[in-house]
Amino acid sequence: MSQTVLLPAPARREPGRRRPTRAGRTYFLRTFGCQMNEHDSERVAGLFEADGMVKARTIDEADVVFVNTCTIRENADNRLYGNLGMLKRFKEAREGRMLVVGGCAAQKDRELVRKRAPWVDVVLGTHNLDRVVHLMDQAEEWGPVTEVIDSLSAMPSDLPSRRESAHAAWVTVQIGCNNTCTFCIVPAVRGPEVSRRPGDIIREVEQLAAEGVIEVTLLGQNVDTYGRDLAIGGRRRPIFGELLRRVGRVEGIRRVRFTSPHPNDFRPEVAEAMAETEAVCEQLHFPLQSGSNRILAAMHRGYTSDKFLRRLAMAREAMPDLTVSTDVIVGFPGETEEDFQKTLEVMEKARFDQAYMFLFSPRPGTRAAAMTDRFVPEEAAKERFGRLVELQRRIGAEQNRRHLGQRMEVLVEGPSKKNPLVAAARTRGNKMVHVEGEFDPGILMDVVISRSFAHYLVGDPA
């Protein structure tokens, strides 16, 4: 089912006459949100460049600006409309400029985007990015256009992509989510789970390897359920472990990562595939969200804190050198000090290497947003958040200290943002390592860890 608002289709061109491309015109992308959005932006860039456009160095040099939006937290919406306000001046500064808005906020709030920013030329959602150039044609001939498709039956697999990195790439294996987490808007903006065919994924990874890519990250809203909708071999079952093994066997691919799994669906066969497939990195993102069983139930997470810790122990038993990161929400509706203490207790037991911590932000359209009678006072939530950050800072520093003196393989990403004479690199466990010297991005090298901090390590070339 779809909701589409379009002006009349442009008049037909003469037979044999092709639409002109935008050769020589420039584009600029502004991306908010998760890795899925980053990969979507790479696809939009690929479509633009297939149409003859070139990337602008700055937004002021651009003829077309594409804004890929996020709606996970309230401040994402505020940033969007603030940016669109500034981009009105961008459009007015030169005739013929175009402004395109896509992504999750456009999917969820299509009418609101059009109402609050009528100067936007194209509004499109998360499911029809492949039509961005066509919709720009429509807008140029007939004025502003909105097209948002509410569901997707199959994933387009042949879209071009323009990557920022020559050695690393995102590979989408699944979109959408069938879970009902009460704080999450993703099912509303990405739809139900849709998995790509394994053969399409492997062919894409093989092509990436042929182009020189050595690290791929498999993307999905809940990768642990990948393949359940495909009925491979006549059975509706998750086959993510099998996919990891197949991707890991592609010649030239040295590192395989994935995000995000769900603790409730994490199975032994996935842990075994990670441990037995050399290319799969010893890294796991394992979202906790809360350590309180009462709050986990209110979140509809499907597991208890004990079940979470058992699944985490299973993963670490398979991979003793596993690096683990997590997500935690502070101040979920109804959270008491006792609930928060349970979160701190689980954090101590889990010993995460890294944690992405957030204050609860009500998202319109989610069940949690309607729990207004149970909202935690802002002052109390912020005070708890500060304690959680300090706890994780200590645990992260202790976890990193264990690596002092170790020899580790790192993949150079490029110069550090703060010091161009220092290289930023990552271990297989996704820990950031600063290495003094200038090294080309994509280089694999061994370092000996000489210093450690809460959020990064320092290494010397071995």
C-alpha cells in the first residue's frame, strides 16, 4: 500500500528522445542517523552520479542538496527543521537549485515536512530511493512533488553506490523490523522485515571485493532473523549464521562485521559461525536498553536481564576475545531509582567495552510516547544518566587497559581528525587505535598497544 501525492505527469517526450541528464551539475548530501541511512545516502550518490552529476566540495557549491533524515529521537526532528530553514536561503541564493528530502522523517511525517518547508522540491520516503532522479524530473517540470510508499515487498538489489571509503563498504541484507519495542519508531518508517536473497548479497560482496574492498558491514534492523521471510528450502527459519559463513568465504574480504542483532533472537549457530569464520570480526553489538526486568517488559524487549547475560556469556564462550558494545536508555517511563540500580548492576556484570547511552525521548507514534503519566522528571533522568556515563567510562578504561602490551592487527581508516600526523585505525574488535605516522587508508598493519584510555588505544607499529 502506498500514499502518493503527485502533480500531473509531465507531457510525453517525442519518440526516441531521451530525457537530458544532469551532466556537470553538482550535488551535496547531508545525512542524519544510523548506518542504514549512511548506506542509503551512498545509493543516492550513486544514482546522482549515474545521471551525470558530480559531488560538490561544500554545500554552497551545490546545485542539488539531498537531506537524508532520521527520526529516532526528538532532537533529530528539531535538527531537520532547523536545517531546512537554513536551506531555504540556499535555494533562494541561486535560481535552479533543488532541495530533496528523504529518509525516516520524510517517511513518517511527509505532510508535516511539506507544510513546514514548502520550498522543498521533492519529499520521498525510505522505500523509493530508486525513484529519486525520476521525481526530480517531475519537480523540475511541474513543481514540488511528494511520493512516499508505505511498504516494500522486495528489496532493490541493483542500485549503484558511491562510497566514501575505497576499502570498506556497507551491505544491506535486510530492512524493516517485526518487533514491537514500545520506544522505537523504526517499524513505522522502515516497515516489516524484508530480506534480500542470499545470492544477491554474495554477488554484491564479490563485486565489492573485486573493487578492492576488504571490510564489509552487513546491515539490518534485526539481522538475527535474516532469511525468516524467504522460506529457503521450504522452511521459514533464520539463516544469518549461514550467511555469515558464505560472506566470510568471499576471496579478498578480510573483515566482516554486522549490525544490529537482537538479544532475544541471538542463537548458538550465529555465535558458532562468528567463531568458526576467520573473516568475521570478534565484535558484537548487543543492545541491553535496561537492566530492570520490569522496564524491559514495558519496552517489549522479549528478554529478562538474566536471559541477556546468558546469551552474552554464550557469545563470549565461543569467542573469548570478543569486544561487546551496547545501547542503554535512561529515564524510560516508569523507571524508578531501583530500576536504574538494576541497570547499573547489569552493566557491571556485562563489562561492555563501549556503550551508546541515551536519555529517553518520546517519539510520536510509539506506545511509550503515550505513557505521559509515567514520564521520569528531567532532572532525575539527567542525574542518572551522568552516573551511568561515569560507570561506563570506568569500565571502558578497565577493558582497554587489558590490551596494554598486546600485538594487534589494525585497519587504517585515515588521518586523525585532530592530528593529521596520527593515523586512526581499528582493531578487529572495533576499538579505535591512534598510531603516530602517516599511513594510507585501507592498510592492514600490526601494532603494539602502548597506552590505553576509556575510549581509544595508542599503538606503535610492530
